Amino acid sequence: MPSCCVLKDRSLKATASTIQALGVDASAVQINPNAFKQYRINTVPAIVLVKAEHALELDTEGCALPTNFVGVSGDVTVSYALREISQCAPDYRTLAERMLANLGEH
């Protein structure tokens, strides 16, 4: 996927504004077109947490193994996505809660 296809309205400025509207510092976000395939992202925005020790384990199609990541897609805040992950994916609870704490959330 060409990088221009991952930008809102094909604009970095529009993308940054949308990210900030979600309550995230846009300068802390990386847009990696390869991640769309690797983590099977079909809907944006998407928040994906990956088990660091398994981040490079890929299947024959170059996708991360389903047990090594969890994600939430849709028009939700980062805090909401992390709370959902914390509640629904016990293996990622500690990471999600640590990230919530870093955001100043409980």
C-alpha cells in the first residue's frame, strides 16, 4: 500500500489534526504502511498492541501471528481503545494499563 493511501484525505496535515482530535500527540504517532498488512488493519483509526518479544514472528504472508497482537479499530479515543483492550485481552492488560497511566488515565 503506498504511503499516500494511509493519510486522511491524502494530507499529512489533515491526518495530524484527526490524530490530535483523538487526544493523541500527533508527533508521537508513526504511520507505517507495512503495519496495515502485518496487523491486518482494514479500518482506521486503529490502535494495536504487540507483544514485543514476538513482534518479528510473521506467517508466510508477512502478517503477525494473531496471538501476538491485539487491536481496536474505529472512531474511539486512545483511552477508550486501551480500556477495551485491558478488559477484553488479559494478556495485554498490564501493557494497556501502563499506557493508560502514561496518558494520565486510570
